[in-house]
Amino acid sequence: ELSSLNMRWYPIPAVCAMDLTLGGIVYTAVPFNGWYANTEVLRDLTDESRYNMLVPVANALGMDTDTKPGEAPFWKDEVMHILSAAVYHSFKTD
């Protein structure tokens, strides 16, 4: 079950190291926030160089992650679909 993994993500990303130039003056401490798209959260959760949660999520859902040579790893698509629904749902709830 997904809740056993205790995954969390922020609804609003904070961006730092941005400069604002106004009238030739460079302001280096400008607070800025953006917004997340569902795909950005999914990428953070599933990229191997980030949180790398594809296999742990698949295991928590009881999926077989052993892909034999020549087989398409459709379990990854299913995990991405389930995570996408979970992230979307989390943004809709209070």
C-alpha cells in the first residue's frame, strides 16, 4: 500500500539563486515560488537520480518487477499511472 511508504511532496516549489535586475540594480535575495505540474512531482519521485521510488512503489503494490530480456516493463507504466492518480488526488484534497 502506498501509505506505508510515507511519501511526501510540497505543493509549491521554492526557487532560490535567482537574481532580479531592476534599473541596473541586481537584487540577489528575491523570493520566488512557482507551481508544480503533476509530471514534475512524478519525475522527482521516480527518476533514478532523484528519489528512485519506482521499484519500492511496485513492491508495495505487490507487482512483479522482474523483466526478462525482450519483455516490455509495463509494470513501470502502471506504477507511473497509480502515482499520477495519487499526486493528482493529493492536490485536490485539503
